[in-house]
Amino acid sequence: MAKWAQYKEFGAGAFRLYLLLGIYRFFGKRVLKVLIFPIVFTAFIFMKNARRASWDYFARLYSFSNNPELKPSFIKTFRHLYSFAISLIDKIGAWIGDITETEVVYKDEQAVNRFFESLKARKGVFILCSHLGNIELLRAMATSRKEKIVVNGFIEAERTQDFNAFIAKMNPDSALNLIPIKDIGIDTASHIKTKLEEGEVVVMAADREPSMNEKGSALLPFLGGSAFFPKGAFRFLKVMKCDFCFVFICRNETGKYDVHVDYHSAEMARNPDEVMKKFVVYLEKLVLKYPYQWYNFYTFWH
């Protein structure tokens, strides 16, 4: 079993999500950010594995970049965990449509324009993302362009029912379809291909090795070490024969959301190994830019 699958993220769970939603709607985002502080502090004390993984992560960042601001410390580890909690609040804001167009900052307007032009032409786009930042803010992208995006995303099978119910309760018009990861097969591939042909978006995270098939991974250089990345996401992309892009959405120093889009035509998808290498290089650059928004709290490196 992949290492990440052995740990539960401390923000997961239907009860916690509903609790956060209730506080968000009742008191607002700013109050919620204050209220979760003691929760994160408790997690920081008792979640030894997450704390250790965060420390090791910053040690690797420091060694790779030689940047003294990234030298590991307990304060940085706490900030890292708190950033993850804040990302859950951002998710809720995105799902209920509470993030406005003034909060979105596009870092590559040309790539973003290509993305929306494809959707307007009813050409689906395959998005590769990671657990860096907050891909849920795709909805904020659509809001900023006054467009509607229908998103098909993948999620661990045991969490699909809870999330589908939760998102439907928050916003029945969210246009988000969640697909269990364990169910990916010929029927799923055919279904997703149809969705792409109808001009919808398919999103798949490409930074965690498969939980049930560790042989389906490739070992690649990443931040000065070697880490496993899933081959399946890139092979799946090749089969779809559609345009694709890497998308990362991260909070900046002002509290707004930087949207990074790297758009590619379907021709490049013919070589999944090359796409994987490009993805890892792009991810590495952005992890250094947004170090506190890397949400893989386990031993990532081989």
C-alpha cells in the first residue's frame, strides 16, 4: 500500500466538514480562521507523523534551496498544519461560491484564455493537479470569467458518498461530479471520454502513487531526492487524446489566489513519460514558491 493511504488527513470526515460549514455560514470566514487555531494546535501536539513529515519536508526544502527562510522549525511545522486547515476553509468558500473575481490573480493570461476558449468550443480539457494549493478554486476561475465549468474529479472510493452529499447540500448547482478512484476501468474511461467530448473538465491529482498498485509509479528526481509519481494519470491522459493543462491555485501574501495554468495541446499527450517529467519540474518550481501549501503529510521521498 502507498504510504499516503496509511494516514488520514486531520481535516477529513463528514462531521468535521459539516461543522466547518455551519460555522462558516453562521460566523463568517474570519471568525472560523480564529476558531480553528486551537484545533490545529492540538493536532500539532498529538499528530506525531504529520509533524515529523512536515519537519522532514522543510529540511529537504532547506537543503535543496539553501534558503535560510526554509530551515525547519516547530513554528514552520505549525504554520504548515495551520495552512492546511485554512485550505479547508478555502474549499468551502469555493464550493458555496463565496470567492469573488477580485480575489483571483491569473499568472498566465494566455494559458487561461486557451483553457476557456477550448471549453467554449465544447472541447473538454484534462487537468493534472497535485496536493499543492487548492484545485477546488476552479469554481472561482469560472466565476471570474462568468463561465460555467462542469468538473469531473477523482477521489478515494470510501470518501465519495460523503463528499457528494456534502457538496450537494452546500450548493446543488456546484456542477461537480466525483468518481471513486477504485472504480477506474474501461467503463469509467469511456464515461470520462464522453464527458470530455461534451466540453467538460476532468481533474486528476498526479502526485501520489496508487494506493493499491505501487508498480504503477515512476521514480523521478524531485527537490533534490527521488519520489514516486503515478504513471496512471499520464497514461489516462494519453488515452483521452485531448488538450490538457497543469493547474495550481495557491494563496499569495495578500490573501488572494494565484492561478497557475500551463496549457498543452493533445499532441504532447502522446508521450506520457515526457508529460510526467514536465509536470514534476513545474510542481517543483511552485512548491518552492508556496512552501506552506504542500499538503502531503507523509514520507513522500523514496
